[in-house]
Amino acid sequence: MTSYHTIGAWKENGETHFRVWAPHAQKVDVLIQQGPQWDFDSETREEALSRETDGYWSVGLSGMTRFHPDNHNASVVVDPE
């Protein structure tokens, strides 16, 4: 990962990367859901983030796109399948 200062979700080298700072966490997962927007009634899958040495957690996943619903909310990474 070349964007080592990045936190959140972004596309790089054909993958979508997730990175958060959670130095006291024992486990960090990202929830993945199919479709263009989050639906609380839809099925999700969990992808575990790996602990880095400095309190950050990260994972790179392929097959997703990024969607920004409007200028005031967080970005959403969408699994297109």
C-alpha cells in the first residue's frame, strides 16, 4: 500500500483498500454488501482487516467500486455483484 497516510476506503492498483486506526481493538472487520447503497435488510459478508504495527488495521479487496452519495456523507464502497 503506497498511501500509508490514508484512512477510510480508496481504490489503488485494482483493489479497494480499507484502513482504520483502532489501536485498542482486538478485531476489525468491514461489512460488504451487494448493491449501490446500504440496505439494512440485505445480506452482508465480513472481511477481516489485518493489524499493522502502529495501531492501524487494513485490507485490500478486489471487485468493488466506490460511490459517494452526496457531498456531506461518507463514501460508500460498492460490491457490484
